[in-house]
Amino acid sequence: MRYFYFLQQFFERLPAPAFIKDTKGRLIWVNEEFLRILNLTEDKVISKFESQLLGVESIEDIDRKVMRTRRNQTHDIVFNGRYYTVHRMPIRLGTGSYGVAGIMYDVTEKVLEQLLYRMQSFVEEKIIEALAESNGDVDNFVSSFCKKFHAEYPHIAVALLKDNKYLMGESNPKVLEKAMNASEIKTFVVEKKTYQVIPIENLKFVVHVPDQYVAIAKALANYLKSHVVAALKILESQRTYNEFSARLDAILKLINLLEECANLEEYLKRILQELVKIIPETQKASIWLLEGDEYRLVAAYNYPELDGFKMKTEEDNYGPVIGENRVVELENAYLINRQNKYRELWEKVGVTEPNFIPLVGSVKLGEKRLIIISLDNFEGKHFSETSKKLLKILVDLLSAFLKKQGL
């Protein structure tokens, strides 16, 4: 009994939950740390089976094995969101028979650190896989990633929203309603289950957060957000590159069209037809040819009012602003047109309104000839850098090509 007393003193001072059980597996002694994690008083614990208190049925089988083999056993349990490694050992009681003594070591921080690392590695791996399978399409990427996440963690993955509309996953109306109202990473509870919404641009990932993951939920959400944002930027870069390449190919083909055309005027009309397709901001367009001291409209898109129009060089206000072999977006073109001799006509076609923004390119032909290309937007929409770059490439190539042709 003296030995048992000293053992109790030792366990009592341990900074970890500890207990002693009788031959039936019932608790006959616990220390203060054990009572603290259960948030119970001693009278509510003594004589109870551990499985009744912790809700882990397999504990009784482990105890019987310890008493039968008289060998230590170590296992892990999760209780109240905390992870414990439990060491169980046979202990000789005062009757001479053997019970079980145990010590519970809280390893939550270590487990969560490992769990976070595993999930972060998983997220990174599946994002890379989804990118490879996306063919540059954002919806394909997101859907593929969500399916992979759900396959690995079905108890965590819940739903995906796009533009605040349900796209895939669980469709619990209460969960989706709360997710739709969130504008930042937010945790909420529905029907006693914890959820988290992770907004990323026009997407919202909704996940269920099990109790044991609550401590790492925010860290994982921020990690997921940063990596998905990076993936979306990659997709945007790929899309921009692919679009630019396709448009550039179209321009290169335009340069070689001259052999198919009877004259320069027909050639410029063909060029304009293709330009309005590859420069998406274009709503109307025109090409002007300087011959002697007169500009003549040789090609037009959505400008029926200008058919056959000509004007003297001194009547043109764009030329001095643009220069030769240049591309310029004229933000205040509407003011220039308001001061022009042909203001009444310009008002009729809408180029005197503040929302009028033209992207203008000039191609020098010889010493005194110019080709002026005007791609026009009437909604105040600026031309993208890609569009400006494409028109500049066309201007440079066209200038060199026509010079070589002696035109």
C-alpha cells in the first residue's frame, strides 16, 4: 500500500492527465489534470469507465490487453478537439491483482502542425494537377480541384459558389445563404456544425470544419486562398498569352494578304475586317489614306455616314497629335472633333461625345503618304495593352512591308 501511495503522489504532480483503474477497468483514482480536461468533479468520475467519459469504446479492449499481457500499450485519442497520446501500463493493486495506470500527453500542437503541413502539401499538389488538367479554363481548374479535394477529404469539402451562385457540392440552403452573405474569410455554425467560407475573387469555397481542425482552419484557409489566387493568375497569363498569340498570327496573315488583293484599297478593307475581330474593344473603325493634300476614307466599319468622305490635310486635327508610325489612344479626341470644321457630321456619328475613345495608328508610305487606322470605342472603355501592342505590331510590319513593295 505504501508503494501505491507514492505512485499516487507521483501521478498527482504530473503536468498531464493521469489515472488508475481497478481490475474491471473502472477509475479508482485520477489527478487534477484529468478532472480539468473533463471539466468534472471527482465524484462524477470515480467508479466510471473511461469510455463513458471520453466516448472511446476501444479503450476497454486496450485495458484488458494491458492486464492480460502485463505489457504497456500506447495509442492516440481525440477528445474535445485535443489530441492525446495515452500510455497505459499494468499496475499491481493492493489485492495483488493487476489494474491499469495511464498518462495522457497532449500532443495537439504537434499533430496540428503535421496535419496542417499534410493538408498544405495536398492543396499544393492538387492545384498543380488541376492546372495541368484545366486547358487554361478557370471553371475547369476550380471544378477539378474541388473534386480532388472532396475525394480526399469528403468530411471537409462542402460547396463551391461562383458569382454568389451555387456551382457544385452540398446544397444546404442555410449554409449557402450564410456563405453568400460573407465578403471575407468567415466561420459560422449551422445546425451545430462549424463551417468556413473562403472568398477568392468571384469564387467562394465553403468547407466544414471538424472540431479537431478548428485551430488550423484559418491558417489553411489563408494558404488555400493564396495558392488559388496564384493559380488564377497563371491561368490569366496563359489566357492572355494564348489570345495574344492567336491575334498575332492573324496579323501576320493579314500582312501577306496583299498578293490576294487587286490594289492597296482592297487590301486595307480586308485588314480592317480582320482588325475589328481581334481588337475586342472596337465598336466602329475606319482607315484613311493620305493622297497629296487630301485624306480619303478607304475602309469603314459601322460608319455608313462617312461613305466617300474626303477632307484636306489642314482640316485634320488628329495627324499633328499622332505623328508617323505611331499608335496613340486619344482620350480627348471628342474635344478635338468638337473644334473641327466638320463638327456637325462628327456629332452625327457620335465622335464628339465624352465616351468616345479611339485607338489610332499611322503608317508612313514614302515621303508624303500616310495610312491612318482608327479603332473606336463609344463606351469610354480604354483599349487593353494587348490591343495597343497588336496595333503597333501591325503598324510596324505594315510600314516595312509596304515600303518593300514600293507602295
